[in-house]
Amino acid sequence: MAGLSCWLNTDAADAQPLTAHEWQQIHPGVWRITIGIPEEFTPVSSRLVPPQAGAFTRLPHADKSPTMSVEGKRTARGCTVRLPLGAGEQIFGFGLQFLSFAQRGKKKIARVNADPKIDTGDSHAPVPFYVTTGGIGILVDTARYASFYFGDAHAKPAHPIAAVSDANLAPKYTGNSNEAETEFIYVDVPVAAGVDIYLFDGPDMLSAVQRYNVFSGGGFIPPEWGLGFWYRNLAKAGQQDALALAREFRDRKIPCDVIGLEPGWQSHAYSCTFVWDKKRFPDPPGFLRATSDQQYKVNLWEHAFTHPASPLFPAIEPCSGDFGVWQGLVPDFAGAQARDAFGEFHGKTLIDAGVSGFKLDECDNSDFTGGWSFPECSAFPSGIDGEQMHSVFGLRYQMAIWNEFRKRGRETYGLVRSSGALATPYPFVLYSDLYDHRQYIRALVNSGFSGLLWCPEVRQATSEEDLIRRLQSVVFSPLAQVDCWYMKSPPWMQLDRGKNNAGELLKDWESLEARCREIIGWRMQMIPYLMAAFQRYRDDGTPPFRALVLDSPQDQRLYRVDDQYMVGDRMMVAPLFAGEATRTVVFPQGKWQDFWTGEAVPGGTKLSLPESTERIPVYVKSGSIVPWADVGLHAGAPESRRLTARVYGDGSLPFTFNGDNSALRLSWRDGHGSAETKKYEVYRWKRLG
Ligand code: GAL
């Protein structure tokens, strides 16, 4: 039993110290300590994907037992756990956070919710996992809405003081953490009589995150088409409209791989029937054939709430919660019965017909957006309540669908509005459309700490500049999507929703379209580079999109940089935000070069860029070799296989990608490049800087 401190010997009648077992190593560098008696249902106990056991050997060796002492006590509310926090130690992670980056000094609640307006921790994908600059990661294994006090809660003073030294009358409203001191993290877990804590050893933050990802089941490589450009149609679009737009994109040379259909493909959408609407889509097989003939994939919008008119209703009814949403059933995705019935129906009626994936909407909670979801006091046949269900609903929903693709040996890449702990292996990207550009980027930067992918999708823009800036960012993200679910024509034809739907186009829309076409083209050009970034995700859990501080943890300037990020190992992106006159770019140590021009920028510096900058600022590590494809209209087009190898500086950092049926190895020596390729052709070497 770990030593008990005075915090545990509390006077409160209802509080008792909990037995803490010793740290136990369960995988190389992954340790668990059990405090009290954990609940039966937790993210780890109910996991559906095992750890990627073989990949632990690719991470730095770490087998020294943790010295960290963790203590817990049982309270009338559940249990509270206390973990140490060192002087100067900073905290990152906690899932998809929109409103803050460095978490020390904050109170955060792991509560699933769409569209948080203030920085409470609520999010589409809160994850009770954080990493610290001490080089460790901590997962508190609970599906409860646990509160984390990241250094902002302190024990009461123990002794009286004879006299005050100085009058201090100024109100202290600025947070209650003294980062220079040793403090504690308190985690308040409601209901539970105990909890398991998992520790992921570094030795540095990036390795701790990798270990968490590998423990979660490992990263994955999306299908190539998933990394192309995605466009979602107007919700009410029918078969003819969708096909006309698909043809128009090809005619107007706008690259696109995935066409998304929004609610209107279904006969009833809120809640869902999961069957085609015969009026809008009179011939679904013909529609899927016609899109496939033009090399498009089709992604279908839906949510899980099952309408009484759905053919799925009878199978879901016995395995659903006791509350409904929009008059539909809430499938008990914590149990195999609902997952299987739901998945098999999708498999037979939609996946077998050729649908490539789904957008799993509305599976988050809705405390801030109308309160439409199921209540926390819901009960489910699997034995869990609504609070626990909210914490796992998005992830279990992903499994219901993903499993059908797995059974068929088919790849998918989809969208989802909620996720949680241990999400790393799931081929889904989080999205939502109600954020400003700055928040979208902060969420992208934060997502990489916790095994999540995030799409800063473009739906609307306040100006042409805003459209351009958002599009520039989204092409440098895990999923490049324009979500035009409420506009008939692409935003570059008319930004204003009313005018767009009335068919009133901008006078010079073709020039705006040309700028957007070029930006979408960059996406197609970088697919080979992205494939390599995702390959590392699969091989050793390195997040393909991540905060700069993960690569340079010693650089304290980076503790606050939440508007720049790494893409893969070589590329750093610093988006511009419309309306801001300048932006500062912070450069980690080392030598950097402007990706577009090759111009050298010394590391350890800051650069101030004027807003007039036309392209999105992207930099690469000097020495990088970056494959840059010709622009194809889809990821499988012959142009997408023809590459220019961009060589920066001395070209000393070779590029390697080993796919299942494609490979690319590029190196540079003595002024000459050599390429080993499978499926690609390198027809040009371009030196920059
Ligand atoms: C929203 C979703 C949008 C769009 C819309 C359709 O909840 O975030 O992207 O799909 O539903 O009704």
C-alpha cells in the first residue's frame, strides 16, 4: 500500500483512504496501478481492439518501475485520486480541446459535448489522457465525467500564522497554480469506488504518446483515396444533382475523390431509416455505378438514432436505451448485439452495394446545442448508464461500421462527431462545423496528443480571404473536406448562403475557383508525403499531425504554440487567419527552409509574416527530400504517380515510404538523386535553397 499523506487522513466522515496496489508493468513501458475497486465498465475493460503488441519493441526501452506515488480516497461522490506534478512540469492533451493548449492550472471535465463555448474540457472527444513535459503519459481509465484539477486545487493550510506580512487586497482571479512549485493533480471520479491509472513511460513526451497509441491498438494508413479531396453535397440534393456536380468537378478540373451525401439520401433522416429515399435517389445502384465509373467514392451521412419506420428498428429495439432521440432508438453500442445488428444491416444494404464509408453524425452529447441527445440517467441493456454511454458511444459506433469493412477485407476512411479513449486504430476523423478557424487549428494541434485525427472542414467563410485561408489549412490536415451541406454550389461560386441557394453567383467566381483549384491541387500533390507520415503512425504510433512541442520538448517557447503544427517528420505548417494583419512563426532549433521557395530560416528564431502572404506558410527541415506529385483529378490518376522530388539544402534526409503495393525511397548524394519506386515515377529532381 502506498504511503498515506495527510490529504488522505481527512476528517470527513465519508472519506476513506483506498488501497493502492503497486505499479505493475503490463507492456514494455506501460504500467498500471489499481486504486480501490474500479468499475466493471471502463474504456480499457470494454476495449474492442487489442494493443499492437509487436510495435512496443520499436519504441525506446523503458522498464524502470515508476517512482510516482498515486493515492486515492473513497468519497460519497465516488473517488478522488491524487497524482504529483513537478515544478515547471507542463500538461498537454485531454483529447480534442478547442479553447486551450497548455493545461496546467486548469480544471477540465471529461464530458462529451458538441460545440463547447467555454474552456471546461467538454468536447466531441475528451480523453482522460494527458502527457507532461516530465516525459510521461497518464490515462485515468474511466467512462465517467471525471474532473481533472491540473494543479489548481490545493489542500487547506495546516497552521495559523501569527501575523500578516503585508496587506494584500488585490483580488486573485487568475488561476490557482504556481507552476514553479511542486503541486498535485486531483482527479475526481464520480460513482466509482476506485480506478485504474495507466502510466506510459517516455523517456520523452513523443514516446509517451507513441506508447499510448500502440497500447490503444496502433495507428493506421488510410486508403489513398481517403487522403484526396472530399466534397459534401447539399442536404437535399438528389441523384441527378449529385451526379451533375460530380461531372462538373471533372470538367472543371477540380480534383475530388470522395462525394459525401448528406441527410437527403435517406427516406427519413432525424431520426434515421438508413434506406434510400426513392424520390431523390430512384436508382441507388445506378448512382453508385456512375460515381464509381468516374473514380469517385461515396460517403453517406447518418446518425445512429433509429426511426420506427427503419427496417432496422425491430432488431435494435430489444438492445436499445430506455430513452429515445428524435423519436428514434438509441442503439446499445456497448453490447455486441446492437453493434452486430446495426453493422450487418449497413454491410448488406450499403457497403456491399459499394458505399466507401460513412459520416457518423450527432453521436456526441448536446448540452450546449439544444439538448437533443439521450440523458445521463438513461439505462442500457448492457448494464451501463447514459453517462458511461456518452463516453463510449462514438467509438463503439465506429466499430459497428468499421467491423463490416474489416469482415469484407475492405478499407474505409470515415468521419465521426465523437470519439474517446483508445481511438487510435479507428479509421475515422473527427469533424464539426461550428468553430472559427483559429479554434479549428488549435483542435488539430491538440488532437495529436491523444490518438485522434481532426478535420478542420470548410463549410462557410465570412470572406473570400477566409475561404482561402480555411481551405489552405484543411488541405494540410488528416481529411481535406468542404462540407457544403447547406449550399447548392461550391463556396467559391458564392459565399453567401442565401445567394448561393438562389443561384446568384459571384461575378468573378471563376478566378476564386482557380485559386481554390490550386489549393486543392496541393493536397493531391502531397499524398505520397502524407502516406509516409501515416506509415509511421501505423509502425510506431507517431501522430502524423502534432504539436511542435512533441518534437522539441526542451524548447519552452513551444509550450504556448497552438497555431503551428508538424505534418509528418519534416514539414511544419503555420496557417494564416483572415483579418489578422501579421502572424508570428516560431521556429524550433535546427535549420529550416521555406517549403515553397527554399529560402533558409535559422532555427530557434521567430519570424513575422505579413498577412498579404499568398500561400500558407509551410517550412521543412533543411535536408528534407519531399515527393510532390503532379495534380491528378483523383488519387489513383496517372498524374498522381508522377513525382518531382524536392530536395532542400544538402538533401541529407532521405524519404522512405513502404506501402503494401507501393514504395518510394528517395535519396540525394553528391549532387545526384536516386529513386527506388514501386507504382511511382520520379521524373524530376528540384533543388531548393
Ligand atoms: C450537422 C452536421 C453537418 C451536417 C448537418 C446535416 O449536425 O454537423 O455537417 O451534416 O448535420 O443536417
